[in-house]
Amino acid sequence: ARIEESKRLAASQAVQDHLLPTYTHIGIGSGSTVVYVVDAIASLPRSVTSQMAFYPTGDQSRDLIKAAGFRLGYIEDLPRGQMLDVCFDGADEVDPALNLIKGGGACLLQEKIVATAARKFVCVADFRKISKNLGTEWKQGIPVEVFPMAVPRVLDELKRLGSTGAKIRPGTPGKAGACVTDNGLRIVDAAFKPLLTQLPEGKKDGEEGVWTVDGLARRLIEIPGVAEHGLFYGKSGLEVESGAQKPVAAYF
Ligand code: DER
């Protein structure tokens, strides 16, 4: 209950700080923490939330928005160049530079599209997600979304990159076969040694399987058959013109 309470408190603080009543386009992530974000938004006056459209990051997120009675937005209908005002989403692990591992809920691809479409991406996560180096608290590996036909070769390439163990994510009880994402693809969870935010003197990125967050993120996306991965890295939203993968703030 302590964890659920910490999620609820973090979510209401994040909404209080970052959801301005003048906003009209809100991105909603996936997972269990973002449920508390929607609850916090639903406690605002209807006169405010009825002026807003809410952009989902997958089937669960869409159901959440509809269950709250909120208006659904379709990000493909946004006028060119228009951004969402804010996006709220969870994370599996957060390092001090606010790099994230996401994808524990297999929703990372649409989450990254919506997060980077927002002027402000705000991460809400319970205290278990706080980490000094990505890969030390979240041990399931970095979620990588892969086209089914490429899975075996992606597994080989991950091994060559120094992954300490990569495997296809199994389906859940009641669904035979591998996990199938909202995009009809597969998830490979690839464990690596703890990721660094900067390289030690004289070391090359990837040497002996030790990577920086940015270095590994750029390598993963190059592997043929990889559609997206769960490392949210680079500059944060306020430092860059367009949306950023990293949040501008994290609430625990
Ligand atoms: O899949 C995802 O990226 C989700 O945001 C997930 O990482 C957070 O899930 P949780 O809020 O249930 O911990």
C-alpha cells in the first residue's frame, strides 16, 4: 500500500505542478502509475477537463482515457508543427540525469512517439524506480520492440553488443505464444551491464559491454528489425526546440 500511496501522491503533485488549466492537448502514458495521473486529472473541474483532448499511448491508455470520460485525441490528426502541451508517463527506472528505461508494460513505441510530441514530458514513478545507473534496479533488461522475422538476428546482434542476456518476452497466462505489442510486434528484453551517463577517461563506448545510455541507445535503433527501444535519453524537453525523450521532471 506504501508503493500505491507513493504513486498517488507523486501523480497528484505532478498534475498540480504541470497541468495548467489553459492546456488543451495532454499525452497519457501506460502502466499502473499513470492510472493515478488520470485520477488526479479527473478530480479537476469538468469545466477544465472538457476543454482538453487526451492522447493515448496504447490500448490500456486509451481505455483509461475513455473510462474517465475524457475526449480522445489522435496524434496523427495534430496539425503539422503543433505539439502536445504536456505528456505524463511512468518509467521502470530513472537515473540522476533523468534517462529512463521504459517498456515494462510493452508500450514503449507509442509512448516515445507521444512523449516526444509534447513540449513537456513529465515522468511519474514510485521510489523503487530511482537508480544511480540504469540497469541496476530494473534487472529485466532493456525492452526492445522487434519485427517478428528479425528476432533471431536481433538476439545475435545484442549478444555481439555485449548483452549479458537477451530473450523474447513471453505472453501472459491465457495467451499462448510470445508477448504481442499493441503494434503487433515482439519485445526482446536485453540485459546489459549498468549504463553510464559518461565514459571513464580513455574508455571507448561499448568496450567490454560497458555502454553509456546515449551510446547504447544509438546502437540499438540501428539494428535491422528493431522498431524502437525503451531507453529514453538525450536532452530534456526544456533544452531542445522539439520534444525530447527525457522528461523535464520526475515525480516519485
Ligand atoms: O511500459 C512502460 O513504459 C510503462 O510506463 C511502465 O514502464 C511503467 O509502469 P508502472 O507505472 O506500472 O510501473
